[in-house]
Amino acid sequence: MEETSREAVATAVQRVAGMLQRSDQLDKVEQYRRREARKKASVEARLKAAIQSQLDGVRTGLTQLHSALLDVKDIQSSLADVSKDWRQSINTIENLKDVKDAVVQHSQLASAVENLKNIFSVPEIVADTQQLIEQAELLQAHRKLMELECSRDDLMYEQYRMDKLFPTRLRPQVQGLSDELAKQLWMVLQRAMVTVRRDPTMLVSVVRIIEREEKIDRRMVDRKKQTGFIPPGRPKQWKDKMFKVLEGTVSTRIESTQAVTREADKMWLVRLLEITRKYVQDDLIVVKNLMVQCFPPHYNTYNRFFLLYHNAVSTRVTELASEDLEANEIVSLLTWVLNTYKSEEMMGHPELSSECDVHQLEPLLPQAVVDELLSKYVKTFTSLMFTWTRSNITGWLRKALETDKKDWQKETEPEADQDGYYQTTLPAIVFQMFEQNLQVAAQIDSDFREQVLKLCLKQMNSFLVRYREEAVTYKDEHLRDRQLPQCYVQYMIAIINNCQTFRESINSLKRKYSQLSEPTESDAAIERTLSEVAKEGCQFLLDEVFLDLEHHLNELLTKKWLSGSHAVDTICVTVEDYFNDFNKIKKPFNQEMTSEALRRVVVEYIKAVMQKRITFRNADERKEGAERMIKEADQFKFLFRKLAGEDTDQLCGAIAAIAEVFKLTDPTLLFLEVSTLVSKYPDIREEHIQALLAVRGDASREMRQMIIGTLSENKFVQLIFCQICQIQWLPVTKLLE
């Protein structure tokens, strides 16, 4: 306080000295004194007001705290009373357990008594219902079935509500009756055209039963929303099944019109079309005059049957158009489709067209099919010869492939061409046959020659698909016993080389016999299939290599590896040995195969790191392991540079980059080294960094979190090495997931 007072006096003296610096200011001393007095009074008034406001707030707070204290004491007293009452009522609650069990038992007994009559009368009702079904009294049978289902559903609902799962004897009996009744309904609907003429009331009964079931279905679905319970077999959806049965009935009706074949009667198609016309017209008249009255109006029965018959006829006509029709048969079919179908003789009949506009119907045959039939008719003679050519090509290709498959099982190596590449005689046989057929076709005319060439290419594509399937089968059989066949690798190489021979031969044929310069769909399909066969063949061969390397790959980055394993030496020797045979694969497949082999070796090596097979215990082990990794990366570089004749640093450098992380001796620089790795391979993921740190063995938990946390700000992608991904193969990150 004294210090504050001294500071205030000093400030006041300084201020007065500032106001009285000149002699003429002494006259204003009184004025200054009054002004300062007013300021002092104003400040004192504000201080008093503030202090009074604070005192009022403190007084109010004390009052509220006192009130809260009283409330807390009342609540504490009430809780003590409640606790006392609860302890006294424990025994009472335990005594009420018997009452609760009695209530549950009473509820079960009440439900049983309520349904007792139905339970005892089940055999009698079942027998009556079965008899009514056999007597075709469908409405009465359905009424009794509904009674049984109602009793069953009530009992099962009580079981569901009480969470009891004991079975009811009604269930299998009722379901059996329901299925039996359904069979009778579908039989009536399948014979609807006959039934509606003889006994339309039978058809009406069927529709009424289906409508009843639809209402029950809706009620049960609503009940399920409220209670969660729905009886077994619900919803039955008999209405949807009815329409499917009617659709099947119409289709069967149209399909059954063919009574004779071409061998029995040359006019078989004319007879078939006439029978179809008469059946469709008569049936639709029956539908309009009789059947419509048996169905509810909202079914729109006539329009539904009109479309069903149209669709069934369209399907049947499409099937006929796809058959090998003769010239006169093509004329008969097109005349019926384009003229007769929509005329007054059939769908345009006055009695039918009054209900549906026949012109709104979709065409029976697509325009493309019509054009194809017309073209086929115009070129009758050419088509006959073309058919013979196609049959000849197909048979020849099949025999050639069977012969080639037998060669695959031989114990001697396949023949080699002048350049030393393995091959079989299959391409020569196939294209010799193509050449013969094209020479014959060229003597007729250029258009037919183009057609035959297109046929050859189309058949070639189908043949290559079978060729691919047989190659896969060949590989699968070999995997069951890798000792057989003895020359599996050599013949798989021949299969790959054949793909290149096929490609060259196809291009030669096109240059010689085709005037079209633009590639077609068949060309793209053939090229795609050839690439797939060759790539799969290369993959099969690499699978063979890596089956032999599997044990040695599993030794990588293990304690045995660190102590001086020769796994990489064995891997390199094995790969080089296999590639002595693989040198007899034609380009570009041999180059792609070498690149793929290198990729798979690097991938397996990196997987060994990421799988944390080893954890270095000290700096010496880390140094030794890192130097070993760098040495082995150099071994892979040397081997595959010799095999591929190109730079392999880009792939093998990934192993060396990881080794640098292990080789680092100063842990404080670990973050910098990992950052360098991430900057070089920006798509490395967090789990990979964690694996590297775990293998290194000396990174503390805090250091790991710091490194991961800092690097996680970067955006990672799904590949581990973006440089590796410049080659077309599976990303390492995908393999390491």
C-alpha cells in the first residue's frame, strides 16, 4: 500500500508540475483544483457502484448456495428412505417369482384351451380337406384349409410371443394340404382354355381362392410390420404364380403346334404356321368371350393374354428363323410374319382388333433378322456352298487340335524352326486348310471370297478359345503330377510360339485375300485371344519356376538367411537354368517373360521384408543384413541384365533402398532416411514403414509414432513402388495386403 501511495503521489506531482510550468498558469490553480475534485468524486461514485453491485451478487450467490444445500439434504434423506424401502422389498419380489411363473403357465394353458377344439379335430379336418381336394370342391377345401392355417398361425404366434420354439403338429399337415391345393389350382389354370368352355365355375373358383390368398398375404405382411411374426410359407404370392402358369400354358400351346418335320413332310413349315394361326385366333376369341368374365376387371385379362400370345408367337418364329431354312421355307415364313400375322386372318380379325390395336404390337422379328433371311434367300446357291465350307473348316480344326494335343504328351521335345524356336505343326495345318478354301472361294467371286475369309477368321477365334481351354487343362493335369508329361515346359513354349505364328499367318491371309484395310471385330477378338493364350502360357511357365523356388524364397530374411543361407544363389541358378529353355520363346513374349520373372523375384523379396520374418537384435546384425540385401540385389541385377539385356536397376533398386534404412547406424537420423525412402517411392504405405521399423528392431515406440505421424500427412496410393508400376504387372502393395 505504501508503495502504491508513493507512486500515486509521484504521479500527481508530475502531473501538477506539467500543468504549472508557466507563471500565467497560477491563476488557473483554483480551476484545476475544482476539475480534479470533480473527477475524483466521479471515480469514487463509480467505485462505490461497482462495489455495491459485487456485494449484491455475493449476497445472491450465498442465498442460492444455502437453498441448494437444503435441497441436497432433502434429496439425501429421500434416497436413504428409498434405499431402505428397496431393501425391505427384495424378499417380496423374490416371493412374486412363483406368481410370475404361474401367470406364464396360465397364459400357455389358456392358449391351449382356446385351440384345444381345433387341435383334436385336426385329423378329421385334414381328412375332409383332402377329400374335398380330390373331389375338386376347391372352394370348400380352401375354406377348411384357411381354418387350419388360422389355428396354426395363432398357435405359432403364441409360441413366438412367448419365445418358445416347441413345434406344432399342424405345421407339416397344413403345408402339405396347401401344396396339394396349389397343384390342383395350377392344373386347372394349365387347362384354362378347355376348362372355361366346359366348366367356367371351376376357373372362377380358382381365381377366388387366389384372391383370398392375396388378401391373407397382405394381412400377414402388415402383421409382420407390427409384431415381427409371419407364418411359414407366407406370403404365398399365388397371384404371381398364376400369371407365370398362364404364360407357360400359352408358350406350351404355341410350341406344341409342330406336328411334323421336314423329313416327314416338305410342307411342314406351312402346316405349322397355319396351325399356329388357327390356335391363336380361336384362343383369343375364347378369352374375349368367356375367360374375361372369370377374372376381376382390374386384371385386364384380354390385353394380358393378347400380349402373352404375341410374345409366344414371336419367340417361336424367332426360333424358326434361326433354323437352317431352305429357300421356299424362308419365303413362307416371311410372308406369314409380314403379311398374315397382322391381317384380318389372324390378329387383325374384327372380333379381336376391337379390343386391341394390332398396329401397336412390336414386330414379330427384328428388322435385322428379316434382312438376314432375305439376304439368305437371294444367295441360295452361295449359302449352300458356304454351309459346306463352314462344316469342312470346323471338322478340320477339331481334328487338327486333337492331333496337336496328342503331341503334347510325347516324351521327346517338339521340333524347332530355322531360328531354334520350339513349335508344333498345328499352325501350318490350320492355315493350309484356310488357304485351300480361300483359293476355291476366289474362283467364284470377290464377295464370296470375303465371306469365306470372314468365316475363317470367325472359326479361328472359336478355335483359339478352345486352344486356350486345352492349354489350361494341360497345365492342370501337369500340376497333379509334375513329373508328367516329361516335356511339359518345351511344349508349353511351343504353344506360346504358335500364337505368334498364328498372328503372322492371319496377317498374311488378310493381305492376300482381303481388300478391306480397316480392322474388324473378329480381328480384335483374335488378337485379344492370342495375347491371352500367350500371356497365360508365360504365366504357367513362371508358376513352374516359382514352385521350385518356393522353399528358397521362404528362407529370405530369416535367421537362417542371416547366418549364411545360399537361398539367393540357388534362386539365381534355378532361374538361369529355366531361362536356357525360355530362350526358345519368340519375341516379344520372351522379353515380357523375363521382365515378369524379375518383377516376381523382387516382389517375393520385398514380401519377405514386409512379413517381418526377422528382427535385427543389434547394429552388427543390421549392418550385416543390409549389406547382404545390397549384395543380393546386385546378384539379381547381374542375372537379369544378362537374361534380358537391359537395365534392371529400377526394380532391384527398391531392395537396396530398403537396405539403406536397415544400414543406418544413428537412430536419430532414422526419420530422415525413411523420408528419403518415401520421397523416392511416394506410394509406400504406413504399414510398410511400420514393418521396416519393426525389422530394424531399434526404433522406440515414440520414434515410430513420430515418423508415422509426420509421414501420414502425405497422400498415399495403393502401390508400393510407382517406378516398378511403369511395367505392366501386379503392384507390390496389392500382393502385400
